[in-house]
Amino acid sequence: MAKIKAGVLGATGAVGQRFIEGLKDHPWFELTSLAASERSAGKKYSEAARWRLESEMPENAADMTVVNVNPKEVDADVVFSALPSDEAKRVELDFAAAGFAVASNAGAYRMAADVPLLIPECNQEHLEIVKIQQEKRGWSTGGFLTTNPNCTTIMFTLALKPLMKFGIKSVQVASMQAVSGAGYEGVPSMAILGNIIPYIGGEEEKVETEPQKILGTFDGQKIIDADFTVSASCHRVPVMDGHTEALWVCMAEDPTPEEVKKAMLSFDPGLGDLPTSPKKALIVKDEPDRPQPRLDRNRGNGMSISVGRIRSGIRFICMGHNTVRGAAGASILNAELMVKKGLL
Amino acid sequence: MAKIKAGVLGATGAVGQRFIEGLKDHPWFELTSLAASERSAGKKYSEAARWRLESEMPENAADMTVVNVNPKEVDADVVFSALPSDEAKRVELDFAAAGFAVASNAGAYRMAADVPLLIPECNQEHLEIVKIQQEKRGWSTGGFLTTNPNCTTIMFTLALKPLMKFGIKSVQVASMQAVSGAGYEGVPSMAILGNIIPYIGGEEEKVETEPQKILGTFDGQKIIDADFTVSASCHRVPVMDGHTEALWVCMAEDPTPEEVKKAMLSFDPGLGDLPTSPKKALIVKDEPDRPQPRLDRNRGNGMSISVGRIRSGIRFICMGHNTVRGAAGASILNAELMVKKGLL
Amino acid sequence: MAKIKAGVLGATGAVGQRFIEGLKDHPWFELTSLAASERSAGKKYSEAARWRLESEMPENAADMTVVNVNPKEVDADVVFSALPSDEAKRVELDFAAAGFAVASNAGAYRMAADVPLLIPECNQEHLEIVKIQQEKRGWSTGGFLTTNPNCTTIMFTLALKPLMKFGIKSVQVASMQAVSGAGYEGVPSMAILGNIIPYIGGEEEKVETEPQKILGTFDGQKIIDADFTVSASCHRVPVMDGHTEALWVCMAEDPTPEEVKKAMLSFDPGLGDLPTSPKKALIVKDEPDRPQPRLDRNRGNGMSISVGRIRSGIRFICMGHNTVRGAAGASILNAELMVKKGLL
Amino acid sequence: MAKIKAGVLGATGAVGQRFIEGLKDHPWFELTSLAASERSAGKKYSEAARWRLESEMPENAADMTVVNVNPKEVDADVVFSALPSDEAKRVELDFAAAGFAVASNAGAYRMAADVPLLIPECNQEHLEIVKIQQEKRGWSTGGFLTTNPNCTTIMFTLALKPLMKFGIKSVQVASMQAVSGAGYEGVPSMAILGNIIPYIGGEEEKVETEPQKILGTFDGQKIIDADFTVSASCHRVPVMDGHTEALWVCMAEDPTPEEVKKAMLSFDPGLGDLPTSPKKALIVKDEPDRPQPRLDRNRGNGMSISVGRIRSGIRFICMGHNTVRGAAGASILNAELMVKKGLL
């Protein structure tokens, strides 16, 4: 089978680099186009980007010439968007209109009624709404737009999925978020070395509204939000990668910690075998002091969410890799779902 | 006025050093005795202890000869205990029986019915229970035992005090605790560099039971616990000093954030002017990203609690210096209260 | 005595804040003017600046209105310059020509032949060259320009001063520099958390040329550089404040470590009692694992240099506070020297 | 071919875990025995050890029963020793005498005249001295003892190897060493968070004597040390893994930086294709700010040494993974060399 051509929008930044890393040796996708700002366009990628990851820059990307973020310059079937939100707002619809399948990590269109906000393990059926999106927006090119959630949302929403059967009423989440979530220049070292910043602009608003859409129901026409509330307190910590979250979940059926654990352990996302879906989407740790970002963020190649300390309350900890499962890896898994569903 | 003679039990450890620092140039107390384990006894303090604080070792302490943790060897009116819990359990009663006023930072007797668990700004009247303690235990020497709370408890309990009038029903707290709380050898660097440990042994149990005693009522005979619940999730972070806490407080009267802020701003602990009581016990920060441990832990010489981000929910952040306000400084303030109340 | 009026140029940045902190309650200087970029000018300082220091913003500064970096807008006798090098290059001469005594931390004019590069403990006599400066440049207003060295230079050059009598031939220095040296936004956390960056742009060049001027001889007309070489390797480390330096010093007389130590201990800078000159300019530590930035950077209110591990080689470690002794404190001490010498 | 049976001595500690990780799926060796202290012996490895690595504990190790560090209990052809130096001193000779090939990371016998101190890329011919070792010690069982250097030594000695032809006269090295080099409990977080410790007990002595043996000549009977001096200054930094070293190398032929670079680039260790020898033993980085531990330590699966900033002096930076190339990986490569040379 010929591979599907894949482009990356915003290819030089921290998440753009994670897309390139995640697409390396991908069995279904072949990296064919790297788009970035005018400053980078025209240069070889190895000259345009300063590679910040612990892995090496893949050779195929290094030699590619960067193009502008313009549908006419990008040669791809699917584009992965690591654009900043304002730029995403301007151009992602153009890409979709021009016939690209767009898998976006940006926040711009997550809450648009006709745009699916996907965690494949949670709501693969929401992908179908792109048909309505294409109709409504008059796109006949086959293009469409999908999004993945905010990095902090993804971790605990995946952990909440198997608990939906207990009747979730309210969720409280205190996050301890890695600096990579803010991009390479996002957090000065003088701000965070040996320190905590108990505020991340705009984060709590996203965390408090996205889960209900993700865990909502698609009735064939629209997504009906799940009926629970989320109250968040988001904090930046001196950790490179891996968001750790402390949760309180109030449920109608008041399950015991053992029942919660059992529900998580037996969780089957019904995804089958996608190339980057981890063997276990949810890992439940029994050690009293886990999960920890340093030790657990790379489980399932960074795609597994680790849960621990399930206690009465119900309280638990969940942790995942914010720039893999919480960003680039999320969109790549979304694109794999598109292939599985025949949309790519 | 002659100064009151003060000793430190467990003088070589991290909290013991904070006691010595806090007693330097104290207007009411004079450091007269340093007690530590057999290994240290008989040595000059400057040889027995490796000083770990950013300030310099006070000269008067440096030249003192360390004695054993034995009432017969300690020359003092009041002793400050920085002993580990098990040793505190063994010897603190002996010191009280022998006539010492004991101001303990250890956890051993905090929850004993006849031992006051003091935050002077919250429950100075609880100190009177030492009369009952002396009677009940048959101590005629004038000695007695007082304690200060766990470091994590102190921060938010002080912040809860002015909210009691709104009818606190339940509290949820997620802590991000500094490594100094575990003592000098407590947290290996390999465990915490660039990492989060979502567990601190025994901590949540203390945090969930101490506040109700502190904010309870002394009826002349016994302390009646305040009637609310606390649910805690405690986490270690790579910060040297300063515990940051995210709180949700559910109150019967459902005050607005503005009402909560006003209650905190107008909070008067009724302490008068004790030597180390800060000008403001509670500082309310208006900046969206404060308090932060690095920037705010030294307010009020480490004795002020800083609060910020008071939002609907009611949610807020509180932060304080864990080895000053949360340990040595707490006991020294307790001893100042004893002087004010005529017990010393 | 009326205090001397002092202004700060570049008052909102990291070093500017250290100037304001250092001038608080200064016995000789009174802060009268704060100058910063157009963006800040016209605002109250408390609104223009985000205060990043652990101390609180001094109240007198908070209420001051920021002015432009323009001699006509600044009301002061002496100005302390924390300007970036390019802006310093443009405006510092204007300030001197307009009659201000300029004490600059910027690199722009350090190596100009008629500008003294001062460490008062090393070369107070170099200050006299400002007379020649005024003549040569035709300044009749009484203004003049002085500079302090690069932060890395200061630490070890002060430690070399008492060794000059042994005939220094060559110096090798490997530095481990704190992030605050690069300014608040200088080092992204993603660059330095748990990492070392073995390069600081332009630093080694400064470190290799400034010491010879500082330790050179003023013959009444010009400064004759000292005759030794410096070879530097500069590295950034995840430390907030405090530059640590490992040195090898090759000397003609080949002194023993004991002789080196003795020379340092008996070093008398001949400064008398200036307000911020530390009781000991050089502290020699005997503990095998000192000095350390966390424990020693605040000695002498941040103005002492701590030396340790003097071994054969001659090798030793020296460490000092880079934004106090290495920046703002250095210029304030220079201004105190001006007063002592009758230039202010 | 049947695999060679491999045991690990000191299997529960930080280096022991790296041995187990390095032996996972090894093409020539099969893990057959895990030995540790009495406290662990008899337990399943997964119960005896707390796994501290970012990778997962290999399943074959998890289920193995730990035995005592006793030749009679260990079932293996080759044993890898991660023992502390004093225990290594006691038992490694017993293992060799009992017929085991011992590949030790411990410091106990590195400088013994008849024990090879190996870096296969530097001195593979030294391995032959084990014949003399066996004779001299009267071992007829086929057992023998080999060692790998101290972690700090390995990095720069490998970088020096291609420079030997220029006539190395003296070397100065300032190291910035990761905390993992001290073992899991070795460095308390309170000692190193945001700090530098300019001292590592015993380290400089090793670094100053091992390179001359490694780069020395084996004349068929004994190893004749290379004739140059090393002067070291060793420092601990808040980095998890990866030792960074700043070097000055004085050479008789006074090569240019370009000649040094060329010598490194053309360096061929003549090892052929051993399973864990990296494609490039020495990587030369051209970027001005590299190598960095976070970005470069995993090159060549942690077995490559990265060099950068080759400047006049000759100065350069070298960096490698201290618990892989500098410890467990070093001994595994030594054992591969034994196989190649027919000793296993």
C-alpha cells in the first residue's frame, strides 16, 4: 500500500518537532511537507529549526525544504497542525476547504459545534460529524477538520471514560504541568527553577469545558455534552515533560476505589490495533508513589496514561506525556482513526 | 527583663537549625542549651552540625557544647522540640513532667486530647488546656506540652480561619510540597530532579484531621472539633522551601470570591504585637500568578501566609514557608504566646 | 549631610531591580529617578516593572514615575546603568557629557582606554583616569564614566589580586554560571532544566581580556595591562544566582596552597569602611565541599567572594553572587568609591 | 549459537539496573543470575529492587530470584560487577578464582598492575594481560578480572585517544557531573537543587591517574603508563544523567583546532562490529552550544561520547552518559571484547 502523504504545519516549534518524531518510520504516513513561518520558508529544515528533542532529527526531515503555511505550497493528504491558536484560526479552514484532512492540535476550533474534539479511545464515533461539517460549510473537496484536546484535558478525560457508567457528577482537578506545554520559549528559567507558578493563562477554561464535549454523545447530527462539571486549578512545575493531575471525581453511584480500579483495568477502548495506540491506554499503578512523570511518561511510547493512588473520595492521580499523548501523538492517533474509518 | 532560657531538642537537623536561626537576637528568649543524639553530645555545635541554611550559623550556637536529649542535661525554661516523631513520643512527656514548657514541632502528641495544637492566630484560647493537662497528668512542676501543626496543615488552616463564619462544610486540598519538609536526607535528588512524587507517607492523614482540632472550640474542659471534612492529595515537588496548596472550600453561606477576599483582608488574629507575629498573618495577592514559593515565602520573615487566585468555587491558592511558619517559627510563636498568657 | 541623588537607567530589568534593592536605605545615596524604555516611561514603577526578586519592591521605588533614558529627564547626580550593551553604547556618553557621574554595569565601554574598569578592592587608583577622560573628551560639566567588569570576571579577578605578588603567568577558568546572568527572559527553562549549556555568547572573550586591565597599573596617564593570559570555558548551569568558577593559576614563584591561602586571608583591599564593602572581600572556606552558590552567595550581603579547595596546581574554586557583587552591587560600590575620592 | 550466561553482582542498585537494561535482548549474553545483598537474596527481583530507570523493568529480570553475592550461588559464565568498592575488594577475586570472567565497574582493582583497565576503543590489547594475571595468581579455572574506568575518566580519555599522536603533555579537566553517578541515595535533593557542589570525594584522584594507564602501552608483560599529567576539578551539578567536561590539552606538536577535529573525526577504534559499540565512538558537534547532557547523552544508545567547541588552547567540551558509557555499558562492551578475543 502506498503511504498517505502527511504534512506538518508549524513544523519548527516544540510540538511540530514532536510531529516529525512521531511520523518517523510510521507504517501508514509518509512525511512529505513541512510548513512554517515566512522566516523559515525556503530553508532546509535542518537550517530552519533548532532541534530540541532528545532523539535525533530524522534525516528525511532534515533535508526537506520548508514551505509557507499555504494550501497551495503544501503537498499532502493529511496535515498535522502545530500552529499557534491565532494562526490556526486564520488558516486551518482554508486547508480543510482545499481538500486536506486537518488533524489539529491547536485550540482554535476545538469547541466549534461541527468539529470533532477527539480522543480515539473515548469518542471515535464523533469523527462522523465531519460529514455534517463538510455539508454545512459547503466543502466538496473531501477536506475536513478535526482537533485533539488540550494536553491537560486529555490525561484525565481518558481516565474518566471508564467511570462514565458510575454517573459522573463533578470533577475537580489540580494539575502540575510540565514546562514543555508552553513551548520552547514559553517559561523562562528564572520563573520556574525551584519554583511553582500557580497559574497558566486560559488553561482552566479549556480544562473545564472540553471534557464534557469529548465524553458527550453524537446523535448523528450534533454532539450533546455530557452532564457534569469540572473545576480546575492549573499549576506550572519545574518538570520537562509529563503533566501530573490530582483528581476528585464525584459519581452518582458512589463506587469504591476497588470498583474504580476494576473499571479502569477492564477498559477496552474498542479501537483495534492502530499503529500508535498503546497496548494499554490506561495503566493502573499499584505502587503508592506512582505515577511519576520521569518514570512513567514514556509508557506506551508516550501514549499511555498512568493512573495511581485510587482512594476513597474518589481521588486518584493521573499522568501522561503532554507533548506526545497530549499533543502530537494525539493528532497522529486521530489521523490513524481517519484511515480506519475510511476518511483518508 | 532577664531573657527566658530556651533549649532546642534535635538541634542538628534541618528544623533544629531553623530554631537556632529563629532564636538569634530574639528579644524574649536566649538560647542556652542544644540537645541532640548521642553521636553529637559532647561536641561543639559547630562540629556536631553541618549547617544547611543560607544564613550563617549564629556564633553563640557555634560555640555551645551539645548535650543529650535528657531533662537532666538541658538547662532551659522552654524547650523547642525538632525531634523525630518516635523520639518525641519517648521524651517530650519527660521534659514536661520535669518542669519544662515544651513547644513541639513533632507529630507525636498533636492529637492527644489534652495537648493544644496551636496556631496562635487561630486558637490562642486552646493554650489554656495545659492547665487540665497538668492536673490530669499530675504534673506539679509547672511543665506542660504544646504542639504546632503539620507544615501543610498550617498554611491552609490559617487561611480557613476567617472563613469559619461562612460555615465551612468541606475542604479539598492538593499540596505541592518543598523537599525541605522531609529533612536533609529525606528526598534523594534522583527521586525529584525534574519530577513529581504524588505521595508523602502519612501526610494526608495529618492534613485531614488536624484542622478540625485547631479550628475547634475549647469549652473550658476539652476541645470540640470543628465540623467539616478535609480531603487531601499531597505531592512532592522540586522546590527547596515553601509549600503551595490549591484549595476548594465548600461553605454553607456560599460567599462570593469578593466576600472571601474581604474576610481575609479584614482578618484580625487578636494577637497584639508578639515579637515574631507578622504584621499580616494573611497576605492576599492580586497578581494572577501569585503566590509563588520563590517570591513569597519570605514575607513577614517567613511567618506570613500568602493567598491568591480567589475564584468561584471557592478556590484559592495558599503558600507559606514550610520550615519557618510551618515548623520552627510556628513553635517559637507558640512560646511567645505562652509568655503573653503568663505561662512562661 | 544631604544624600546624593541617584538614578537607575534600565530600571525595570533584572539588574535594574538589583540596583533599586541595593539603594534601599543606602546611607549616602537617595533614589530619585528611574529610567527605562519608552514602553515603561510615564507609568508608575510598580506598574511598569514586574518585580522578580525575593525581597519586596521598595515602596519609594514603587510610587516613582518612570522617565525616558534621556539626560534631560533624569534628576540625579549619579546614574547607575543597567542598560543593554547596545543602548549603553548610544547613551552613556551623553549622560557623562551632561554632567552625570555614570556607574555602568554594561559592557560597552569597559575596554575603552580612558574608562576605568573598577573593582574597588583591586584598583581604586584607576578611578583617577576619569580626569584624563574628561580632558580628552572635552567634558567640563564634571560628568564622567566608570564601569564594573563582567560578572564572571569579577569573582576570580578579586581572588587573583592577592596572588599578583607571586607573579601570575596564566589563568584557566571553567565557569558554572547562574541563569540570572542572562536576564529574566535570557534562558528558557526548556534549555536548562536538568541540563548544562557549555557556551555563553561573548562571555569568554570578556573573561579573557578584562582581568589584565583591572589588575594593570595606572601610570598617571594610562592603564598598562597586567602581563598574564586567561583561557576560559564558560558554562550555564541550572542555578538561580551565584557563579561558581574552577581556576588553575600558574605563578612564577610557584607558591604552595598554604601560601596562597595565607595571601588571601591577609588580603587588605585598603578601602576603609565603605557602606557596602563587605567586612571580608575574600572569604576562604575550609570545608572540602565549599563554596556553594546556595549556601555562600549571600555572604557580606552578596558582596563577598568565597574561595575554597585551594590545592596544588594552584587550583581553587571561587564563587560570588552574580547580580549583586557581579553587577548592581559592583556599580554601587564603585559610586561609593567616587564619594570617598571626592568625585561625587 | 547458545548465548553466554551472564550474572549481575549488585543487581538492585542504580548501576545494577543499568546492567539489566543493557543486557535485555543482548545478542550474545543471556541474563541468568542476579546477586545482591542478604537483604534481597531469596526474593523475586521485582520485590527486591525498586526500579528507578525510565525504561520498564525487563520481564525476565522481574521474575528471577535474587541470590547472594557468592560464587557458589551464581550461575553464569561472565559476571558484571556493580558492587560498592569495599565489597568488590572482598569478593571479585573470589569470583575470578572460581572461574568466572569478571567485568567490573568497581574501583577496587582498576589500578592493580595485572588487571586491565579497559576502554575497548582505546586499549583492547591490554585485555591480554589477563593471561599474566591468571598465571601470577595461580588461577587455573579460566576465570579472570577486568575493569572499566571511573565514569568521568572514560569520557575524556576516549576523546584523548586520537590526540595521542600529537604528544599529549598535560590535561586539565573541569567536570560537571550528574547526580546518578553517586547512586540513588547519593546526593540529597536539599544538597543540589539549584546548587553546585564543587567536590566529589575521591573523584579527582581517580581522574588524575586512570587515563595514563588506559592510554599506556602493553609490552606483553606489563602496562607502561602514558607520560602525561592530569589535573582535575570535579563538580556535582543538578543534572540526572550525563557528565559534561571542559578540557584543556597541552600537546607537544601544538595542533590547530582543525587538526584536532580532523583527528577525532577520522578516529577508527579498530573494534569491528561489536553488538553495543556505537557507530561513532566520538561524535563531533559543530553547533556552538553543544554537546549538552539532555540532548546528546543518548547518542549511540548512550555509548557515544560527544565532543564540541574545539578551540585554540586546545580546549574542548566532552560529554557522555555516565551510567551507560561511564558504567554498565562500559563493562558490557568489555565483555563483548572478551568474546571477540576468544576469552569467553
